[in-house]
Amino acid sequence: MLFHAFLIKYAEIAIKGKNRYLFEDALVKQMRMALSRVEGEFKVTKEQGRVYVFCPESYDFDEAVEALQRVFGIVGICPVVIYEDKGFEQMAEDVVSYMEARYPGYEGSFKVYTRRAKKSYPMTSMEVSAELGGRILDAFPLARVDVHNPELTLSVEIREKIYVYSETIPGPGGMPVGTNGKAMLLLSGGIDSPVAGYMIAKRGVKIDAVYFHAPPYTSERAKQKVVDLAALVAKYSGPIRLHVVNFTDIQLYIYDQCPHEELTIIMRRYMMRIAEHFAKESNCLGLITGESIGQVASQTLQSLAATNEVCTLPVYRPVIGFDKQEIVEISRKINTFETSILPFEDCCTIFVAKHPVTKPNLNVIRRSEGKLAEKIDELVEEALRTTEVIEVQ
């Protein structure tokens, strides 16, 4: 069946006040961006409290729906057939034809819901619903009306033309990207950080990312894996500026100068410092990590407090209370899992200590960092200067 348009349903945006139009405009912008990758010219418009996508004569339905299902802010996508308004009798014929084409031999329960955007229409919404329900019963004698819990709701909107739809395809929910500022994601090659980026983007936050690369201990394939993960997240979040930091010299210096059980915490603290530098440079309002309490030694409450201490920006940890299986389920849903488990090591796993401290004492950690004073600032400056920025679409 050829659908002429999609009615887009949103939830949270609807409860906004006088600035609601800003969220609607951001939603329309994100929809246009998503559909620009689908062949054909789609027209996205706001009409009387509704957002519609008008489709070209020829297009790939599944591809268009898939693109819209990656736009945060959408909770439902309704495929619409549009008919000319030639009076009620023609409308009734068109609605019955729609049912015959969409649900041949229908035997279940249904109700008709009518909405009149065109208030000059000579019948009320309830009258139209009752009359159309009767015509459908005549055409489908085994069907039955149930206005409370129908198996099928047939929606009819009366505008300048007649819009008919009966299905709502789930959208991702959330808020349109860009309506809640920007934050910097610490992106590794693991399972957790891409999920964290996705979840923060779902709340309307635009994200950039930073990845810590350690050649020759980590390969170019490890770097490409992170670029690929950023691209998968970018399908939802929009374009991501990925900062690739050469972290090798900093890690080796920490490895030489500091107690090995403190390596993870101290390296993590320098990662946070560098990530915050780029965050401030990009006008970000916070950092994002994929840390989950107790998952590894560097993610105990004491360890998280130790890494937080070097930051002046807030650190957002959207998977902080999730167990691994819950994170894996989301990673499968957003299609990052298979890439995340590719066997290319990142810089954290290469330099991990055999017996890392799980309850670091901040005073002890600061004293250990004091052993780095001779060269660490120079190494950090060099890492900042040589950082590669990749625009991930």
C-alpha cells in the first residue's frame, strides 16, 4: 500500500510552554537531516499542532521509517494515506477501500476516531466516527465495534484533504538533539561508553567525543573500531567531532614513575583533565562516561570520587546503576554491540595493573602524581597539540 505521508507523534515536547515551538523546530530539523540520507525529496512541516512528513511519489518505505526511528523526540510514526475531500459519501468509500486494502477480511474489534482540523466540516467528529463505523461493519460483517479496548483504531483527520491511518510505529522517544546543550563523551572501544553517549543524546544533548589512543600498544584497527562506534552513535546523535589523543607517552611516564596499583586511577585522572580541556574548548557543559558502579576496580565509589576530583565540569554517568546485561541489551538495540566486542585492545586494558587499588586515598594519589611534576605538563601539552580531530557523520 502506498503511504503518502507520516504523522509524527511526540510526547514530552507537548507539555512545554511558550517555548514549545523551539523544541518542535529542533525536531523538524533533526527529521530533515535524517531523511536527507533517504532517496527522494521528503517535505517536513508543522501543521496545526501536528508534524507531518510528506513523501515523494516513489521512495523506500522501510528506509524512511528506519531513518525516523533514529530521531530523538519522536514517540510514534503513523503511515498516512491522503484522499481528496469530495464529501462524506466519497470519504466513506475511501475509508472502506483503505480497510479492504490494509486489512482484507478483517474480523477483529475496531473503533473509528475522527479529528476535525477543518471546523467548517458539516458533521461533528462523533457523527463522522459513527457513520464510518457503520459503513465498515457493512463491509466487514464479522468485525465488531469496541470503543474501549479495540484491536484496531482507525484514525481519520479532516483537513483540506482526508488523512487516514491505523498504525503507530514506535519511535525512540526522548528530546530532539540540540535542545539541552552539548557534552563531551569519553569514548573507548568497549560496550559501555557508546551506550552512555546514546542515552545522553536521547535527552537532547549534542555530543562530541574524545578517544585515547596508545600506539604502538594499540593498533590502527583499534582506532578504526572507535571511529566506527562513533559513526553508529552519530546515527542517533547527529555528527560527532571525535578527538583522537595520542596518550602513549603519558601512560609510559605514569607507568615508570607511579605505583602500579595506582596506574588506572592516575591515568584516568589525566584522561579526565584532557577531556575537560577539549570540552571547555568546544563549549561543552559536562563530560560523559560509561562507568557503572563496581563493574571494575576503577569504578568503585572511591575510584569515581578520585577521578571526579580533577574536574570542574559535571560528569554525567547515565549507566551508573545498570548491570552489564542491561547495558548489553541497549548496545544490541542501537547496533554497537558487535563492533564493541571486536578483539582490538584499547589503552586502558593494555596498561591495567594486576592488582589495582579499589579504594584509592586521594592524598596518596596526589603524592604519587607529584612524582610526575618534572615532565607531565610538557607531555600533556604535546598530547593536546597533536590531537587529531575526525568529523564523524
